[in-house]
Amino acid sequence: MKHPKLNRRNAGVTTLAVVAGLAGHAAHATEGYFTLGHSPLQRSLSGAGVARGSEAMSATINPAGVAEVGRQFQIGAEVFVPLRGYEGVATGFVPSGTVDSDSNIFLAPSFAYNMPLENGSVLNFSVYGNGGMNTTYPDGLGGCGSVFCGGPAGVDLIQLFASATYAKKFGNVSVGVAPTLAIQGFKADGLGAFAGISTDPTALTNNGYDMSVGYGIRGGFEIEVSPVLRIGVAGQSKMYMSELDSYAGLFEDGGDFDIPAMISAGVALDVSPQVTLMADWRRIFYSDVGAIGNAVDAGPLGAPGGAGFGWDDVDAVKLGVEWRQSEVMTWRAGYSQNTNPIGAEDVTFNILAPGIVERHFSVGGSRKLNDRDALDFSFTFAPEVSVSGPETTPLGPTGATVSPYMKQFSASVGWTRTF
């Protein structure tokens, strides 16, 4: 779906670009490049909670989840440390040996405000970042001196979502809908070696950041099956984005880079007055966006139906437990397991975007400071995953082996005020 490119000299778009840079940097524990969670509470459960809305930020995981939250304001920030790179064995197109990406520490803030209305419904405003696709490979390496032989190489993806959620409870069913504005920025460097397979080499690499805007919708419901059991379902449409014109020779169909759709479902069970267990499933439809899902050898870069990153859809299973130890202290823990979007045949190009971690272990909690304020916190670790495959140049395989790898650490803290 095509959209006219906005004039980037427009002051409004410039302001949005600045906000996106502050709040939406690619800086989150990830399933592919989608974030694990948008608040310390969600991250401490490894993203589980589709069936248990309990905070203003719940609108970001299931818009129905804020129907009974009440008036609340939340603000938080995550420090994210992704350690990524690749190992090349007998390679020539990319330098041999172990090569690490620079820029390993990122900060991502978020906030939400939940406001009950007189008719019993709720209006929620939330702003949150998404994404985890960032690499910065230095110059001065072995072989030709740099990854892909074109100087310092890497990509940076910035994404920001801003949603206005309307939610209401009808009997034992809560529903919510959230029209969503999406803003993203992207830049790529050091890809000159791919000019021969690009439809527009002038719009392939080293053009700085380009911004695009778009829209989509999220929605969901939550059903209270019994006083101790709830089920929830939520979904996000594809976010239809304006083209990244400065990278029309990189992304399929002249710079088209939409944000994939996803769907989630889950259950929450109170096994006691103090303990709740949660189990969720999520599917992210990466293959439905050509620039992400098309095979690396599908055709020229930038062409309709042309090459992408070769990512498969991702399925994730999330398990979480919450223990309300006292009126003051709540503890949480979570585990998430997801499929890997990148196959062995796509590893060389995905040195740029090694979104391959598969497991997340999380802990955290909330401590009430007084009757109105609480401090939320979480810690997450994703063990290292490596995928090995053939080194592939624009002219074909070389017979060498490339193995991208990634592991992640993150810590987040937030403040919740209930009115």
C-alpha cells in the first residue's frame, strides 16, 4: 500500500523525528525485532499478560486490559545491552574471525496515562518504542578492511508507536480498540558492494536517516471465565508506512518498509489470593512484509517482489508468575521461548540484523512507596544464539561459513502513580 512521502522540512515531522529518536530507538529485548514488553511489569513476566490487564501500560499488550485499571500514570525506561556480531571462517567478502558490533548500550523511555470516563469506559494514551535492529561494524578490519568492503557498515532502525485506546467492560467481557500512529527512521551504511543488484544504487546506502510515518489499529478482548480464570486475545494490524525514499534501492518495492502484524492469546489463573500464573502465545507475521520476509535471492534490491532479509514468521510462548507477597511488595518472574526468524541460507545479509535470540529469562517486581506511588523494576537475560550458514556475495556463495550471534541483557525501572 503506497502513501505519499511527507515533506521532511515540515516542522511537525521534524518534531516527530526528534521524539522518535528519544523514545523509540531500537533498544529492547526482542523476538525478531519486536520488543518483549513495553513496561517493567511486562518485561518482568517476559511479555506475558494478554489476559491480565493491571496497569496503564497494559493497553500496549492488550487494549482491553485497561478497562478496569482506573486513573493511573506510568513512566519508565529500559537500559538495553545487546551483544552481537559474527564469526567468519575462511571468508573473503566479510572479514574472517570474530567481529563484534559497536554501540552496545541503549536507553528507551515509555509512558502511559489511563483516564476513566463518566460512562464507565476508559480512555488511555500511551507512547512506546519498538524494535531491536541495530548494528555498527567498524572500519579497519582484516581482509578488505570492513564488513562488505564498503567502509563502516551497519543499520539503525528507530520506531515509535503512539496509541489512543478506548476500552470498556460489559459484564464479564472487556473490549478495547486502539488506533495507532507509527513513526520510524532508518539508516544504512557500508552497503556499496550490493550496488550491482540494486535498482537504485544512489538510494542504497550512506544516505543518513530517513523518516516515514504510518498508521494501523490494535484491538483485543478479555473474558473473565470465573473469579480466578481469565482469557485474552489481542492483535495488531500491519502498520502501513510511507516509503523510505532514501533507501528505495534497498527495500523491496521502492523503499516500502511496513511494520508487521501480530496476534496474541493468553490465559491467567489465580492459583491463590497471592499468586497468578500466566501463559501467552504470540505470532509475528514478518513474512508478510516484503522488505523483511522476501528471500535474499528473490530479485534485485528495491524491485517489486525483490530481495528482503529472508525472515520467517515468529511464534513465541511466554510463561509468567506474579506473587503478591504483601500489600507493599509484589514479585514477578517470566520465561519466553520463540522461534528464530533467520535461516542458514540468509546469514550473510543478516549480519546487519541478527535478531536471532530465542529465550528470555526475566525477574522483577513492584514496591509501593505510599498509597499512591509504586516503583517497578525488571531484569532480563537472553542467552547467546548463533546461526551458521554459507557466506554469500552478490554473485553467489563462496564456500566459506558465516555465523551471526547475539545475546542480550536489559534492566528497566518505572514509576506508577494511581489517583
